[in-house]
Amino acid sequence: MHMTVIVIDGGLSHERDVSLRSGRRVAQALREVGMEVIEADVSGELVQLLRATPDPIVVPMLHGGLGEDGALREVLDLLDVRYVGASGAASRLTFDKSIATSVIRAAGLATPKQIALPHDIFRELGAPALMEGIGEQLGYPLMVKPSRSGSALGVTKVNDATELPSALVAAYAYGPVAVIESYLDGIEIAVTVLDEGDGPVALPPVEILPESGIYDYESRYTAGATRFITPAELPTGVLEQVAELAVAAHRTLGLRHISRMDMIVTEGRPVFFEGNVAPGMTETSLAPLAIEAAGREVGEVFAKLVALVGR
């Protein structure tokens, strides 16, 4: 059966540049294993392209808003176009940290303590009234982040009450809801989960060692700014817990094919803090490191997922 793969990348989110790099890499990897690939940006021509291509299978490589909040995937469902990755509903759930964390916690899995604070409440009640309660509930240090944004954009570590207002303002620049979480001191780990039709499996976890101490946007996309150890140097028992948590979170969020689960190993146990439905595939991204550590190649993995969707 002839299949044309359409890799959708770019888009208008804050992560356009990263998305283009991810898309290019996956498109190239699929061509290398003999697939016919069209790369497409999100524009007025996209729907036309999807309609004009016989039996297309889409690989969404959009990061941030449109790509990970489920909107594009719902359009693909509407057009009856098959695609690799999570459904629109599961993407929306995973992308919103304030909801995903609650769902993961309700399933009995470990998460940081978290408060979601909409901008209008922050504005109406005033910062001072809220600061004290937040400090009492969570203690310092804290992490403040937009509830819906990727690549650690708008994320700040807050050491005491005086730093909280400006951290919230930074988070609100990316959306109307900020989440405030207890800071987890430990080892940051990213686990790529792959389901090629026989149920989700955790790939070797990647340990993240940013030079700056915080794995922010700069640390993520500047070559050499972060050291990665794959597989993570953790005791066997902890590695097993890490794999179990990643698979359980993937299942709980209703994801499929490929995802990446981010966690902190603190006091010898992993704690989930974020899931990704469109993990980055750039030269400095985590999922390709995990795929390679598993003795696989990006092109072969995506070709298998495309074939699974095309069945």
C-alpha cells in the first residue's frame, strides 16, 4: 500500500523554531528508511494539501500551543486523516499542567503539591493577600510556570515571597493560568514511552544535568549547555520505579504511540511533573537520545508508528 507521510511542523507558537528543527529531523529520518514525506507548515494551504494527498498519514511535530493542546489533532479527526500520536482530547489534558497533575495524582501517582492560579483572581484579590497562603500551603522554594506552555518558557524558581509576584507575571505572559508547585530537589529524568501496538514500554531514561542548575529554554536548546546521561545513573530499583511511573502516567493520560514523561527523582523515588505528547526531536532533544540508547533509530521508530496507524 502506498502511503504519503505529511510531517506538520512550524506553526505560530513560541516554539516555532524548535518545531521546525524537530520536523526536519523526523522527515529526513523517514526518507532515509524509504518513505515518501512531505513537510508542511500550518497555513491556509494545509487543509487543501491533506485533501489532495491520497491516504495521507500525518506526523504532528508542532510544539507548544496549537500542536500539543489538541486543536490540530481535532481538525485531523474532523477531516478523517490518520495521524501518529495522542488524540485531541488526551493532548489537551496532558498539555494543561493544572489538569494533568490533578489526574495523575488522582490515579495514586506521585506529583508535586500544586496550586493553579488564574490571572483574574490574582488581579482581583491582589498579590499580598495570596502570597501568605501560598507560602503556608507549599513552603519555599517554589516553581512557577504557565499551565499551558512547553520548553520551560515562563518557568521560574522562586526562593522566597518577594520573588513570587514577578514570577507570576512572567508565567501570565504565556497564558491566563499559572501553576505554583512545591520545588522538588533531586535528579531530573525524562522517560520516552513507546507503544508500537503491544502496549506502552519505557525506553532508557535520560538524566538531565544543566550547567545552570535549571533546565530552562536556554539549557534545552543551546548545544553544550546541558549534559545528558543515558541511561540515567540510578540504582536498579529506582530505574524500575521510573519506568513504571512513566508507563502508568502515559496510560492515565490516555496517550498513544509516543510520549515523554518528565519527573524528578527525590529521596529515592520518582515524582511526575509533566507529560509531552509531541516530544522534541532536535539534536539536543531527549527522545532521540532514549531511542538511540534502546538501540533503535528515529526513522525506524517513526516508520513503525506510521505503519501501525496505516493498518
